[in-house]
Amino acid sequence: MTQVLALSGGIGGAKLAVGLQHVLPPGELTVAVNTGDDFEHLGLAISPDIDTMLYTLSGLSNPELGWGRGNESWNFMAEIERLGGENWFRLGDKDLAVHIERTRRLNAGEKLSGITADFARHFGLLGRVVPMTNDLVRTMVITDEGTLDFQHYFVARRCEPVVKGLAYAGAADAQLGPLLQEASQDPSLQAIVICPSNPWLSIAPFLEIPAWRELLHEATAPVIAVSPLVNGQAVKGPTTKIMSELQLEQSSATIARFYEGIIDGFVLDPSEAHIVPEISVATHVTPTLMKTAADKQRLAREVLGFARSFSNL
């Protein structure tokens, strides 16, 4: 039974997903995760956002970095460096086991959704973590240095190149898996929440998939987006840098317009309350900065309460 379907990228979105997991009854959260960041590295299938979500929801993440495993060791990377191998994308020893097992099972013909569901069970999760699609979608960043795949832009080049545009290879032909179809059609579904992830890097890959657009347009549950900006700045990551380079105003009003036609409601921080008149959908103003577990749970309750208000209109 799915009460809430959340769309998310990695670190920022996972914070709200944790809050939702704590305030919802066990097993009633389904998180669909961006796979546009996925890539192959050292012969392994890497799904960074999925793994961040799994580790965060299970309490296994590195609290200082926000990604990777806590209490990690780095023997594998030390040996790769000794051998002169690629070391720009760091894989911890525990994390490496996940990538190896995922790659083995993908090569055996299993779907990413089934593998992810199995990992979630082994990590003790009651809710569902589902890739946005089982098909290959790859975010490509068009920069002043040429077109880069996402991880080379984000990790290897540390977001330094100037962004000129973005492309989402494979999205036009990608399909939804049965788990997402089931979650979206569940009669108990109360809300679809777009977490405060980077709209262009983490959520646009969803929106470029026609089946996802159709799902959001036809949803009977309210679709609520949470802005990733506080006082016009990203809490983490290159959101505002990309907005500036794409010549977009750095405010939550721009993000609301990006989601226009898809969302029913928009949540933004009090630091941007002055732009509410610029937003064409219903708004809810509440602190969105999530530093503590209490912050995450409070925001989750606020978002769900806002979603419930649509049933009373």
C-alpha cells in the first residue's frame, strides 16, 4: 500500500525522504529515484542516487559526506591508485560490494528495479525504493568544454565547466516499471511529492520520460514540489550555478515555473515568501532547511498536511 510516492535525486531529496519514512506508517512510502546519473566505472554498474537513497533511509550513510557508507574503509581505492588506475570516482569497500553484486545480477538478466528492491530488503527497509525506469537514461551536460556525461561534469570536473544546456539520452524511449505503475494507481495514494532535488539534474530526467509526464498529469493525488532553494541559494550542489549559467533568475519562482503544468502545489522557505505572488499554483510557506532529524520530520508533516488540504477544496 502506497500513501506517498516521492520523486527524488540523491542527497537533498533523501533528507525529505527520511522525514517521510518516519512520519508515515511502515511500508507506505515509495521513493522513485533518478537514474540519469548512473554510469559504468571500472566495469561496474554504478547507481549513485539509488545507493544514496538506500544508505540514507537505512541509516547506513556517511553523515559527514552525505553519500557513501558510514564507517567505510578504502583499501580497494588505495590499491587502484597504487596500480595507476582511475581514482576520480571514489568507491569504498562496503560500497564496492553493492556495485559488484548489482553488476553481476544485471549481467545475469535481472532488472534494476528487482535488484534495488532486494537490496532494500537486505538493508531492512519496509518502504520501497524504485529506479525511475529500468531502461538506460543518461544525463548529458552541454558545457563550454563540450558535452560531458554527468559524473565527469559533477565529480571529475567538480561542476567547473559552464553549463550551456542539458540532454537526457534515452529518456524519450524509456518506460515505467510495474512497481511504479502499481504505486501510482494505488487507491490509497494521498500525495506525489517532488523532493527538493536539483530540478535540471535530478528531476528533469523523470520529466523527459513521456510515461512519467503522463503519470503526473493524470494523477488524482495532488502533486507537491518542494523548492531546493533557501533565500535564492541552493543548500547543496550546483543548482543556482546552473540556473545562472542558463540565464535563469535564481529564485524558487523559476523552479515553480519549471514544474508548471505538472504540480498542484509548491512548498518554499519563508526567505522567499515575497515571490509567492509570482507562482501560479497553491503555495505553502514553511522552513525547508533540514539540518536535524526533527527538521526532516517536521517538513515531511508540513508537506503531507499541505497535500491533504487539496482534498478539502
